[in-house]
Amino acid sequence: MTLYLMGYIIVIVAGNNKPTGGVFMEYNSQVKNRIKRVEGQLRGIVRMMEQGEDCKDVITQLSAAKTALDRSVGLIVSMNLVECVRDSQETGENTETLVKEAVNLLVKSR
């Protein structure tokens, strides 16, 4: 079983490397609102650039948006991991692999 981060959708792939049914994560309003806030930050940054704002201010805002995205990735991966571990415990599957794959996703996102 493999976890893939596809855009903002995490897909669990079984041994045959094809997504299994019902594996797309349902995103709650907290996650969606985080992404919408980042979107607003990025629009504000573009506006700053168009208005010729100081480079330091633009970089500061870009850094803040990047941090917000990084935290969103962490939240999404952790929420997905919790779901996957619950499912694995119900079916008696090994959860160690899931944890390792989630850690790998976080490392790749950096």
C-alpha cells in the first residue's frame, strides 16, 4: 500500500498500483479554509508586486504563505494517516508501513 500526494489529494494505492475505491480523503472546512487563506495571501502578494512594493515586504509575505502551505500539508498528511491507521487496525493490517509512508510524504513536501 502506498500513499501519494496528488495536488491536495492523498491517494492510497494498493499493491497493484491502482487507486482503490473510496480512498479519496474528505477535506473538512478547516483544511479548505487554510488553503483559501493561502490563496488570499498569494493574491495579496501579486497585488504588492504590481504596486511596486518593497522587495523585503514581498519576500516576507511569500515566506508566510510558504509556511502556511507547509503547515497545511502537515495537517492533511496527519489527518489522512489517522484515517488510514484506523482502517488498518480494523482490518488487522500493519500500520508501521503507513506511518513510514506518511513521513516520506512530509519529507518530499519540503
